Amino acid sequence: MKPSGTILSVKNVTKRFGGLVAVSNMSFDVAQHEMVGVIGPNGSGKTTMINMISGAHKPSDGRIALRGRLISDQQPQNIARAGIGRTFQLVRLLPDLTVLENVMAGAVYGHRRRWGRDAEDFAHDVLERVGMDAMSDAPISSLTYIDQKRVELARTLAGEPEVLLLDEWLAGLNPTELETGIELIHALRDEGRTVVLVEHVMDAIRSLCDRCVVMSSGAKIAEGTPEEVLSDKEVVRAYLGDDDA
Amino acid sequence: MKRANWQELIWVVIIVALAAFWPMMVNGYWLGIGVDMMMYIALATSWVLFSGPTHYISLASAAFFGVGGFIVGTGMSDYDASFWSMLALSALVGGVLAALIGLATLRLSGVYFVIFTLGLAEMIRNLVSWVQNNFLGSRGLYVLTDFTDTHLYWMLLATAAAVYVLGWIISRSRLGFALRIIGGDETVARHVGINTAMAKVILFTTTGIFGAIVGAIIAPRWSYIEPNQVFSPQLSFFVVIMALLGGSGRLWGPVVGVIPFLLIWNWVDANFPHQSILVLGLAFLVIVYFLPHGFVGRIEQLRAHLRSRS
Ligand SMILES: Nc1ncnc2c1ncn2[C@@H]1O[C@H](COP(=O)(O)OP(=O)(O)O)[C@@H](O)[C@H]1O
Ligand SMILES: [Mg+2]
């Protein structure tokens, strides 16, 4: 599907933690059906940017809008209901709930407010899509790392978000798992989902992203197609200056 | 807290029906113990409604309980009000007080919430005492009714049953599921669209309402009420210990915690009157070292064990 009309817009957003400026005057737009990569060295403010979109943190300055409606003054639960779903850099599952219940949690309070049988059936469908339905009664403690990541993704998808935020979803996977993971995100792309993804895996960025926003020390230093930004001098310098590149 | 099933509700009906005959079967001493048990079952079950799924330990029980007792005392003693109208007023004031405490403590977590609720309950106790001493003249209040212990027992049984049924309904609702998610990870709860503040305040409010109702019902038993007695912090600790001893993971946990605790407490109190506080400490140790999930945890473990063998 081809990207069309802006759905998410970030304008002049800044976040300060005390004296530290974690994100500085960031602006970018995300079009419907577009997959936008947010890349940059560790500590450059990517997670903080995601946290501000999802409402976990309030911007110190600037505005974030979904379909033209201001969301940056809203609580996370309202932003979730408005149609933004996310995963966390460090997976967050509910350990006392089963796999199925974890995914239902995403379906019950979203804008569709599914409940009872409907919520269960839908959770099964979503688990099937991420390849985890066979584990639906399993306790969380029995899952491998990639399975935990898949369940968290399923929970987010169960909320039927219009915009999906993935914070280093591929990080920490072994080579085989990585392949499965990239396939899964490709499938999301083929469904025409709107996704903002923070990523370090260069192959994934090249094959998945329509466009990339590059951050360094909290600020945007480049924006364009993956080829453009990855050959940009300043981007190369930002990455080479960082041990993690 | 797990979602409760229909079977559980049928058991409740049977047990409540049987428990209703207790006053006809025993003498005054055991009836008195029955009243105590019903009182603590109602209090601990309503405590579990909120603290079970959220893991927020509240030490404010005495505040709600005291409000109920004090309103019935003041109303009947000084304003000639009827018991029933004061009971209704208690429920209202207990609910409003709990909602206010809930709103004030939403941002606190863990140990801060515990300390805040304890401090607040103590503050209310001192405030009421002070007002009583300086403005209302007398220090005590007389509550004279025709209620016998049997009547109080039945009223408390009805209250405990109502708390249970309410908890059963909540555990099967969106709200109950939301509380389990909040108990697991509040950040996740907010990001899946749950209004966590609202859910917590609603549940804490029901705890406050029932605490005040129980305080109001028990007031006639004492005839003479003074603030230090109805707002006693010991009650808050009792409620927490009995609930944890039984296990806060299930709605019926408090029932299996209250009964053995009170039996042991009464026995120690009768035989070694100066050592009773020791029981409190021992109960704490037993919970921490042997029963982290209360009797409920042990019972479920045993059940799972038996199922896997058969
Ligand atoms: N809650 C917070 N409080 C204080 N500082 C924070 C907080 N979150 C992030 N930071 C700081 O903001 C900067 C950017 O962090 P982060 O957004 O996690 O970077 P990235 O995701 O790009 O690795 C870091 O210096 C980090 O220490
Ligand atoms: Mg990060």
C-alpha cells in the first residue's frame, strides 16, 4: 500500500529531565500506511520520543497530533484509546496472567472495547497471526525471549491501533529469531499498517522502512529514505562516534 | 485475584445459609466470637477487593470503621437519629472519605501508600478525639438499641455476603480484569487504555463504604463509644494480617484466615492475657516464611498436586 495523508505529526517537541535535554526540538510527520524508522546511537533520545508519543512522558515543549487532534496533553490511556499502540524496549508482560489473558488485556480497553467471548476469540486470532496461538494457556514464565516479544506485540495488535510504535522490537534476538522477527514485521507492513519503529538492525531498516528519521543527542540530524540517510556524512559520524554502531 | 466462577457462588449461598443458624446453636460466648468473626470477614473481604488485585496495602480500615461507629454514636446520642438513617449516612461518609483518600494517594506506590493510609487513619482518630473533647462536651457516646448479638451477627453476615457477591461480580467484569492488569504493571495498564486512577478509586471507595457499614453495625454492641476505641489502629493491622494469612489472591481467602486467627487470638488472650500481641508478630512471621500466598496458596497447591496425581 502506498503512503497517503499525514496521520501522526510531531512538531518542535522537546523533553527535559531536570537539566538534561533528552529530546530537542524534534519534528517529523508519519503518513498513513507508512513505516518510519527512528534510528540513532544509544542515548540519543529515541525511546524518550516514543514515550512522548504514547503519553508515558509529557513533552516539555511542542505538540504531537494524531489526525490533527492534539494528543500530547493527554494521559496514556486516552492516547491508547485514540488509536496509538506500543511495545516497550524491555518487554513488559503481565506475569500473573496467561498468554491469552495478556493479549486480551489489549483488546478489552481499546477503542473497540471487546469483552467476553468476543475478546477471547479476537485474542486467539491475533496470537495466531504472530504464531503463538499454541501457547495461549501457557504461563508467561515459560516463554522464551522472542515468544515474550511476540506476545507483547500481539497484545498491542489486539488494541487495533492505527499507529503502532515498536521500540527496538528486534533487539536481543538470535540470528534465527531475528529472521522470524523481520518476517513478522514485514507482514505488518504488507497489511498496510502505520508503524514507527526504533531499530538498530541495519538490514531490517533497509528492507522495512519507507523513511528514516535520524537522532543524535536528542536532535534530528537527518531524514529521508534509508539509503539517503545511511550515506549521509553527519549520520555516519554520529554512528562512528558511538561504540554501538 | 482470579476470575471467580459459578461454582464458587453456589458454595457461598450454602455456607451463608448454614452460618445463619449459628446463633441458634451456641451459647453467648461463642455467639460473641461469631460476631467478631463476621465483622472481620466482612472487613477483610472488602479489603481484599482492593488490595488483592492491586497489591496496595491499606492500613486505613480503622478510619472507615471508626467513621461508621462514630456517626451512629453521635447521631443516636446527640441528635436522636434512628440507627438505620445513621447506617446509611455512615456508608455515604465512608465512601466519600475513601474516594478522597484514593484521589490523594493515587501517585503514591508501595510503602508510601501504606504509611500514608496509616498516618491518615491516626490523624482522623486524633481529630475526632479533639473535636469531641473540645466542642462536643462529653467524651463518650451512648448507643442504645434493642439489638441483640444475634441481630448484629445476622446483619454482619448479610454485609459479608453482600461484599462477597459484589466482589464476585467485579471479578468477572472489565473492572476486575483491569485491576489484575494494574496489579501486574500499571504502565502497561495505562497503555492498553485503562483509566487506572478511576479503577483504583472505585474499588477503594467500596472498601470505605463497607468499612463504615461494619463500624456502624457493630456500634450498638458497645453501648458506650469513644473515638480512641472505634478508630483503634489495631483493627487495621488485624484486617491486613487476617487477609494475608488467608490469602489475598482469592475472594474467599479472608474467610480461611479470619477463623483460625481469631480462635487462636481468643485462646491466647484468655490464657496469657499479656502475651496476645505476640500472636500478631507470630502471624506475621508465619505469613512471610511459610504462607506467602496465605492458606489459599497452600490449598491451591495441594489441589494442583492431587489433580496431577489422579
Ligand atoms: N525518565 C528519565 N529520567 C531521566 N533521564 C532520562 C529518562 N529517560 C531517558 N533519560 C535520558 O535521556 C537520554 C535519552 O535516552 P533514551 O531516550 O532512552 O535514548 P535511546 O532510546 O535513544 O537509547 C539518556 O541520556 C537517558 O539517560
Ligand atoms: Mg531506547
